[in-house]
Amino acid sequence: MTFKPSLKTEREKAQETIDDSIEAMSVLDNAIKCGFLKDPHSLIAQTWIKEYKSDIENAKMFLDNNKDIK
């Protein structure tokens, strides 16, 4: 038997993904702005920020498509 989480649980996970991704982006952005990272590391961090932005967009789309579930 397969367990499928409820839409409410999935919405909570999506919101947690958004919150965590925003925090991660903030930390990475601050590290880049401080200027103590080597250039290659800064570029890697920028790639990670793009990945977190994508996660946020995907989570927001999921929430938008499931608005009627509280």
C-alpha cells in the first residue's frame, strides 16, 4: 500500500520550501556581498541562488494551483 500525503500537508511542505529557500538565498547573497568568497565560489553560490529561486517558483505555482485547500 502506498501512502499519499494530503494536499494540506503538501501545501505546508511547499510553504516550508519557500521559507527555507528565501533564508538560504539571503545567507548566500550576504556571503557574496561581503566579498570574502573566491570568485569561483561566488559563481557557485550564484548558481545555488538560481536553484533556490526555481524552487520558490515551483512551490508558488503548486500553491496557486491548489488555493482551495486550507
